[in-house]
Amino acid sequence: MIRYIYKIFQNFWNNENLEDFSNQDNMAAVQPLLANGIVNGIGKGEKVSNYIIPRYAVASTTGLEGPDQILSSDTDTTWEANGRVRIKLDNQADEKSKPISVPGLLMKTANKYPNHPALISRPGVDGKRSILTYKQYESQVRIVAKAFLHLGLERHHSVCILGFNTPEWFISDIAAIYAGGFAAGIYTTNSPEACQYCAESSRANIIVVEDEKQLEKILQIKNNLPKLKAIIQYDGTPTVKDVLSWYDLLEIGKKESDDKLDSILKTIGINECCTLVYTSGTIGNPKAVMLSHDNLLTDARGILATGDLNTEAQEIVISFLPLSHVAAQVVDIFTCMLMAGTVYFADKNALKGSLLDTLITARPTAFLGVPRVWEKIYEKMQAVARNNGFIKTWIANWAKAQGLKYNLNRMNGIEYKSWSYLLAKWFIFRKVKAALGLDRCHVFGTAAAPLSTDVKKYFMSLDMVIMDAYGMSECAGAHSLCTNNSFRLGSVGHSLPGFLTKVDNIDNTGEGEICMGGRHVFMGYLNDPEKIKETKDDNNWLHSGDLGKIDADGFIYITGRIKELVITAGGENIPPVHIEQLVKTECPALSNAMLIGDRKKYLTMLVTLKTEMNLETGEPLDILSLDSRKWAKSLGSQVKTLSEVLSTQDPIIKQGIQEAINRANEKAISNAQRVQKFKILPHDFSLPTGELGPTLKLKRNVVLKKYANLIEEMYKE
């Protein structure tokens, strides 16, 4: 260890490439970089406690050398709209990365790949898609940026964007940054009041909406927004006076000279805020996460540095996850811009069932889906498989056994392709992937919440290894990834190259709070210094609020949320996600399970049965899904609807769920972790009914409040 630390110091002092990018004056200051804990990124799983001299990138002397300049700052944190942070050089990866801004990157990519397809729209009324090359993409960004400035966008004020994923969303986002403002996405599920909060807190001068439905929300609140100067509707022709169409916006921008825009670009620095991401919390107003150019592009570089993605205009992705969420932004916008990827846009019903059509059309080379997306694909494939005859079923089972064996061996470092695996790959896996539109896909990803091991193993058996990503808005997206060459079931992988992870306040099981360090850690929360102190410490470590551990090989495991811990009346700390997954695994008819028991004498559970879904609205229907009906029939019940189950309190269904819970209880590590009672809810969790957030995460506080009476019944003696 002493030799290792000495080597770090030696590299710091002797690296000849640092003269232009490091500030030697700052080397007099000494502060701790790493606290006591298990750290990943310096040494795999080593316990360290050492002091490293901090080094910072040199700032511009004039402040007018933008957009790829570093502006003067002496702080790591800010909550002010016009604030800046210093760029800390923690490792050699930082030293080699020359400063670049979002505008600088798009200009660079457009110059290198001017005719390469950048954005391919969702189908129009005629069913056709339009294509923007990188040259056209950058040109339209400049035109829209000039129009924003003409309409009154001020420096460090925002353009709020409210709509589903489209090229216009991307262009509005980047144009706001070009013009020296903030891009701020608003979730399409937000109420008018929630939209008002985002627009007010970000000092929105301009709001871009998709259609009349979203426009109506803004019209209800626009009189409460004194800083608002313009509203633009990008889909369809506005019928409301003073609301501009996308065509109107482009015409305004085309008439403007480049002078004002160019002068603004010269003042931009990579260490000032360019994007606000509003966290979709369940308590109080969302926090406005301030992300700099450097935060976002450092994260995108980290993703590319894992080696799974090609960097030379070869990748194709589908944009369908909400762009107001950081994961979609860092992958769809910034990582694609960095690698000159092509982005296909899915239509607004992608999460309600139309995603497969886009997959088959686009045939992406990389695909990121939240767990519910993978679960839906899994359920559909299982339903199709049940209709196969004996011979097809036997062949499929044989092929899946080869695929699972090969990929489990590969996970354990054994790379051997047997003839059986090669036959299965050629005759079975290739056809399955083609049917899903994933025949060209070489990166399969999941993020935002845990995906069950059973679902992962199913896709592994079909030669599709789904890689976990882990991160949060406050670290600009991804912090760790499993990769095609390094993955473990249940793990979220290693820290991205150049990023640091430590486990804080380790308990006797080796678990503690996951903390993150690196240039991707956010600047602060806009106008909220007190909240920053709860998340970011004095040494610039980001405290995630997640419980986890790091194994001897440096793999990170997330075991629960500190705030979501169920602490029983007996003082037992219980992570709910593990128990919920166990119960769902034991009962194929359960769509969701939520553990209850905070400050209670024993644990209970709310469960939902799988039902059909309204493809237009996304609302759960009363009709039980095929999985649920087959499971019920296998037990001896003929119920076909959820209302039948509830009205009759079907004893067979209740007994089946109870037996599944009993089997899960057998795996409990203590009596306190056994589920004693359960209730079946009147409908599945969903976005329209409010229990799920935009990335389909469970809103536990909403469920607790909504079903307080049912919960109370389970605790009556």
C-alpha cells in the first residue's frame, strides 16, 4: 500500500502533460480525498485512509474563450444559478480529458461526421420518419438558440421542455445550452402545479410543450410566471393566440444573425450549470439538480470508456425513456453525441406496448430498458412459449440450457463456446433476437431499479446478458456498470473508469452507505444550500442513501435504501426490496409486492395481481392476465377478473399467495423478517393511478397513504 501511495504522488509530481491543465498553486493545499471505508476505483476492495494533494484545472484568464473554457472558481459546490465549480483532477483519466462543453462537442461531432444520421423521428401521420444528419442537427440547434435569444432567454435562466421524446426535445435542450441558459425537462405526468414549481424555481423564460394536452397545463399557470416570455408547441399547429409553432420558431431563428449567439458562446464555461434535472421525489417539492457541461460529458466519457460501445459512428439506440430523467439524457443525448450514434425515437405509447414496433424498425445495437420493460418482454415471451408444442418446447429448453451454461461460465471467467452453444446460437437465439428487433444488439442494459435474477437468467439463456447500471441524478447518470467482459448477477458492476466509490459507516455485515466521487458529481441543488449538505459532504463525496457493499473483486452490490429501511417496533432493520423480490419469485401471478412494517410489531405485505392493461392510457384493467389466469387454474380456481377475486375473497387464490409467502419466509434470515399477513389491492400499480414514478419506480409513500385503511386492518389484533 505504501508503495502504491508513493506511486500516486510520483505520478502527480512528474507527469509532464499537466502544465496546461493543472494549477500547481493549488498543490499547497492538503485535504482528505478518501475517508475510512472500502473504496473502489483506487484499489479493489482495499481499506484506505490517506491524504492526497488536490489538483485543479487552470481557469481562463479572460473568461471570453468559451465555450470550452474553465471559468474561475474556488469552490466545489454552488446553489446559485450563475455559480461555477472548480474542476478537480483526481486521476490520469481526468488529466487526459481536455475540457469540452456541450456546444463544443456537438460542433466537433458535426464537423467530423456531417452526413451521418443523428436523429430519426418517430413515424409521422403518413407513417414515414424524417432524418437529421449531424450537420443538420447542429444547424437547427443554432437556429433555435438564436430564436430563444430573440424571444428573451436570459443568461442562467431556463427553457422548460414538456413532452415526449422527439428531435425537437433534443434540439430545444441543446439550443437552451448554446444560448447560455439551462435546459430543464418536466415530466409529462406532472400536474399544472408541479409544472409551475419547475418553471418558477428555474426562472423559465421559455416553455416548449409537445401538444395541446401539455399546453393546457401551462395555460392554466402562465399568469403565475412573470419571467415567462414565450410558449412554443412543437407538435401540431397551436390554436391559442401568442403560442408559437415549431415552424414559427425556426423562421424567427433564421432571420437572426449569428453575432449575439457567438458572443454568448464565448462566455460559456464547462464548469457552470447547463442542465437542471428535477428529482422525482415522493416527499415535498422536487430538487433541481444542477449539472455542468463537465458533469454530463465526464459521465458520458465514463460510459464509453468501459469499451462496450463503439465510438466511431456505429451505434444505434432508441429514445423512449423519459428525457426529463437523467438516465435518458446522458445516454440518448450526450453519450450518443460523443460517439456519433444514431437515435431512433419511439412513439409516445412505447411504454404501453408499441415499443416492439420501433425495435423491429430500428434494430438497435444498444438498448437500455427499465426493469418493467424487460419484465413485460419476458411475460410476452413466456406467454408465446406456452403455446408451443412438445417438440418446440423441448428444442427451446435444450437451447436455453446451452445459452445459460455458456453465459454463466463467461461470468465466471470461462470463455468456451461448445458446439451445442454454437448450434443453439445459430438456429434459435438468432431467430428470437430478430423477432424482438434485437438481432444487432450487443449491449443490453437495465437501470433505475432492481431487475429480478430469474428474469436476468431467462434472457441469459437466450444469449442476451442484461447489464446493470447504477447511478442517480446527482452523479449525472451512471456511476457503475456491468460490462460484457465483467459482470455478476446481483451486482451493479465496477465504478466507471476514473470514478471512485466508497462504503461509509460499515456495519458488521460489511454493508454501509454507497458514496461516490469524481468529476461527474453534481454542482449542487439550485437555491437550496441546506439540502446540499444532506447529500454532498465537505470532501465532495456524494452520499447516495443506498445501502451496499463492495466485494474483493471490486463489484458493487446495492442491498437497499437507508430511508426505505423498515425498522420494526423491535428495532430490527429490514431492507424491503429483497423480501419483495423473494415473494414475487415464488408467485408468478404477482405483479408487485410492497413490504409494510415500519415501527410495527410484525411485517405485512400489500400485493397486486397481474392484470391486462389499457394500451391507450396505461391503466390496469380488471381482467386477469394470462399468467394470473393459468396460475389460478393450476390451483383449481376459475376466476378471470380481479373483482371476482376480491368480491368472493377467493380462498384458493389467497391460499396460493399465502403458500408463496410461506416459501419466501423459509429463506428469511430471522423471524423478524417473516411476512405475517397480506392484502390484495384493488388494482395493479401504474403511472396513471399514481403508485409508480416516471421511470416506473415504486412510490412507497403514495402507497402507504392510499391504502392506509387496508394496512391498519392488518395490524388489528
